[in-house]
Amino acid sequence: MLSRTVEINPRALEKVFLAVIFTDKSASLSREKEELVSLALSANCRICGCLEIFLRSINPALFLGKGKVEELAIEAKRSQAEALIFNVNLSPGQQSNIEQITGLKTIDRTLLILDIFSRHAFSREGKIQVELARLEYLLPRLKGKGIMLSRLGGGIGTRGPGEKKIEVERRRIFDRISRLRKDIQWIKNRREILRARRKKSGAPLISLVGYTSSGKTTLLNSLTSAGQKTSKYLFTTLDPLGRIWQLDFNQQVILFDTVGFIHNLPSKLLETFKSTLEEISQSEAFLHVVDVSRDDFEALISISRSIVAEELKVSLDKEILVFNKIDRANPEMLDYAKAKYPRAVLVSALFNRGLDELAEKVKHYVSDSREVEVVFNIGRQDVLNFLYKHSRIINISSDSKYRVKSFLQEKWLSKLKKMQNVSIKYDSFTNKK
Ligand SMILES: Nc1nc2c(ncn2[C@@H]2O[C@H](COP(=O)(O)OP(=O)(O)OP(=O)(O)O)[C@@H](O)[C@H]2O)c(=O)[nH]1
Ligand SMILES: [Mg+2]
């Protein structure tokens, strides 16, 4: 059943025409455009042309004005494109209306990212997550006559389980979705068991987090010889992977690679991938990898930080900023970055620069943690929340009281000590010989 999930389509390149829509609020036209080009190339498309469209207000039926949609159709057909790709998300109605007017398959931001994800999901978990996200995307689009998604024979949007029997009844999709949700829950439980085992082993967890293509996997490879695939395309890594990073002869951590972020990451996708991203919240610290060779690196920092803090609810106190690709960064920009972010570690993952300093920083971070047992009354949700937020919990038991074993940094330990009616037992110094 599960092997029927997403398949990689061996088709030749699909010819596409890009519609880059920007508003006053858009970050910048050049970023929108560059990113859409990268996404389209990552989805193995051949780009035939591009139209930049400034939008003052959204037309509920078409997103754009009708005149613009017609212009898009003319331009796209002139360049012999087979599909339109938008940098924004379209409602099912808008998508179908645009297809009716243009006669071209219409791919929005979510569908494009889903397509890239489906190419890069190799683990069972990754495939299930992508399939679930695709079906949830497809379901509201099966109404009425349906959109081109259900008519064309190949290319973006038709990959995956939906493509074989496109006229599959909604009921079957519903059943499949509930099956996949169960599978994900099962995997999630298993992941928790593995995580608990790992925690017992005592090696702290450190996650690699950051914008897509910032160099997370390259860094993992350089630090641990993991030999994982890296590429200039976006969302190369979908499956989380942990590898031992030997900081020095008696200190090791488990380093986790995770799926990259992007601005306007479709919320459904994030939702589906949350179980994978849970490793971040379970980590002692996360290395926030930033491509400092990009002019807009600060905007990218904000995007990743807001996903970490607001969507994944992980405290930014755990962040270790890593500015990567210093080998190709503009020297003036680098001086600016150093002055503004003095705590950031500067590295070149590709050329093994700055890695010792990074190891030092992480060593300092993890060895600052102590293993403690915290005992408090069952009603003390405040203490429990505090420990969830600021410590790495090893185990929780409760009889008449809560007993929580966890790794806690000194700064949080001193805050905990100030809380009333909380007893703290110091088991051992963690990670110290
Ligand atoms: N010049 C230079 N290129 C780098 C460096 N680190 C990574 N790269 C390149 O940047 C591209 C992206 O690297 P990845 O390691 O795949 O990036 P990632 O963050 O894992 O990306 P996703 O898995 O897609 O989120 C690749 O082409 C790498 O060779 C670096 O230090 N210097
Ligand atoms: Mg990667």
C-alpha cells in the first residue's frame, strides 16, 4: 500500500511560464523572482518566460485582473509553455478559473513545492508526509469539473498517488488520508521511542536549521562525514537524519539535518512536516545556518526565526547562529554581518573553514548543561512548562509528585532555583569527565 506513494516522474522537462506577482508588501521583486526561478528549476522545469505583475488588490475569482490573466495566456502560448507557475497560493476556484481562461495547467506555490518535495522524499516517513499533503491539496480541487490537475497526463501536479486514477472518488481519498494520518501517528510514536532511547544514551542533540540551500547538509557532511546529497536546488533534504559529531576525543553530540524553510512556507506543508521538525524542539541547541553570501541574508534570518519561534514554538535562546559560505561572501557585507551579529560563528562548510570554532562553541554550550532531577507538586503546570521550554527532558514520572529528569543549562537552572517549592537534585555533571 505504502509503496504506491509518490513516484519520481522520469518525464522530460516541462515547459513553464512564470507569473511573479508582487504587492507593496512583498519583500522585493528580485527575491520573489529569483526564488520562483529556483523553485521551478528544482522542479525540473524548463522556463520559457516570465511576467512580473504588480497587484494592488486581489480579485477573489482570479487573484489577478481578467486582463492580466489574458495577457499571461498570450505570452505563455507565444513562448510555447505548457503550464503557468505562480509565486502565490491560489484558491481551488481561482486555480480552476485561470485554467479555464488560459487553457493552461496552473501551478501555484504550494503545488510547486509539493512537487519538489515529492522528488526528494526517500524515506517511508517523508513519502507518507508528502502524499498526505498532496491529497489534502487535491481534495478541495476535485469539485465540479475539476482542474487540469485531473486532465493532463504528466508533469507537475500529476505526480503522486492521484495521477493513476485521477477520477478517484472523494471517499477513497478520504479513506487514504485517514490511513496516512494513522501511519504518521505510528511513525511519530516510534520516533518518540527512539528519541527516548537516544536521550538515555546521554549524547546531546543539536539540530541544523535554516533557509533552504543555506548549506545545512554540506555542514553535516563536513562535520560528520555523513555523505548526504547536497545540491544547488531547493529542498534537497526532506528526511531528517542524525549523525554523531565528535566535538573532541571525549565529547560527542548527535547532529540532525532538517527540511529547509522558505518564505510563505505553505502552512499545510509545515503542518504535515511538524513531526519531522519536532527534533528541533527536542534539541539542546540548534545551529541556525545562514547563507551570508546572499544580500538578503537578514530577511532570511527573520523568516527562519519566525518559523522556529512562532510555528514550531522553539525558544530562540537555543539558537547558535552560523554564517555559512564566507568563501564567497562580499567582504563588506561580511564586516557588516560580523559587527551586527558578533556571536555568530563564520564558516565555509564547503571549504572546511571555521569548523573548529563552531565545535568549540557547541562544546561550550552543551557542557554548560547539567543533568538534574526536579521534583514538584502535580498542580505546578508553570514548572512543567518551564522545563519543556528550557531543558531537554530525559524522562518524567509522577506519583504524588512530578519527577522530571532533564538537562538544564546553568542560566535556566538558576531561574529554576528561584521558583518556590521546587526541589532540585543534581545527578551528575553532564558530558564532563
Ligand atoms: N561556496 C559555498 N557553497 C556552499 C557552502 N556550503 C554549501 N554550499 C553550496 O550550497 C548549495 C546548497 O547546499 P546544501 O548543503 O544542499 O543546502 P541545504 O541547506 O542542506 O539545502 P536544503 O536541503 O535544500 O534545505 C550546494 O550547492 C552547496 O555546495 C559554502 O560554504 N560555500
Ligand atoms: Mg539539505
